[in-house]
Amino acid sequence: MKNATRPAIFKWRQTAPELILCAVRWYLRYSLSLRDVEELFAERGLEADHTTIWRWVQRYGPELEQRLRRHLKPTNKSWRVDETYIRVKGRWCYLYRAIDSTGATIDFLLSALRDAAAAKRLFRKALSDPSHPQPRVINTDQARLYGSAIAAVKEEGTLHMGFKKAHGEAMCACWKVQSV
């Protein structure tokens, strides 16, 4: 196409936007190294250094995630929330995660502390995404921090007010929507 204008996001890039997106997609979708993507480009007669591909991934990866998130299959209304202690770049931190009953990740959060404020941030983050419907039930372990976090998020109005603590199993706390 002659005189076709480039999207503004690709302004000042010398490589065709289609090739940039292809490289970023290969890197993010498949477990390829940057040098593998560089080699795939070379096999197709294209030239791009692995550091250039890394810059593309850093620049366009978040943009792709933001634009594609709304097209993903929405999660269901039965949530499971937990936290674990993991090592990231040599430092220990807490990984909070929320998944639905099918195992699809709703959201996750890394935090230096294991406290109600971190759990509240996780709930706010998960509930702010339009691709996740309001939960019908939230299953947690019996950590007290989830009770206070759910109460705080309810008070803010982020979580529907119909939630109440249900009598659950011995090792699980469960919050369900009240039937009116």
C-alpha cells in the first residue's frame, strides 16, 4: 500500500509493524529465547538483533496484553484465593493469586508483606477488570487477613454487598452471596 500511515504506536520504528508484532508474539506465546526469535527471523531473511527484540517485547508486550485481555474467555464466578512464599530475583516475597474453579488465573500480586492490605490490593485489582465477573463465592484458607480484606472491599463498594461468610469446611473459609 502506498502512503499508508503507520499506527502512532509504531512511530519512529524502522521495522514494519507486522514484523515487530510477530516477533513479540513468538517470544511471549511460545517458550522461545530472544536468540531463538532472532534465528527464526534470520531463517526468513529478516534481520533483527536479540536486544532489539527485547526492546520490542518491553515496549509492545504490555500494550498487546491490554488490548487482548478483553477478548479472553471470561472467568467464572467461583474464586479460590491463596498466597505462597516464593523467591524472586533473590528476595523472598508473597505471591497472592486468585483463580476460578476451572484453574484459570483471575489475577496475582507480589507483595513483601503478608497482610490484609496486600490481600485487599489483590481483590481490588481482580474486581476492577471487566473480564472477571463479580464472584458468587470466594474460597480461601483460614487466614484472617482475607476476612478483613473482603470486609474492606465490601465497604468500599467494589465487592457486592450481598457477600457473607458461610460455614465452610474445616480447612476453608467460604464467602457466598446472600439469597434475598
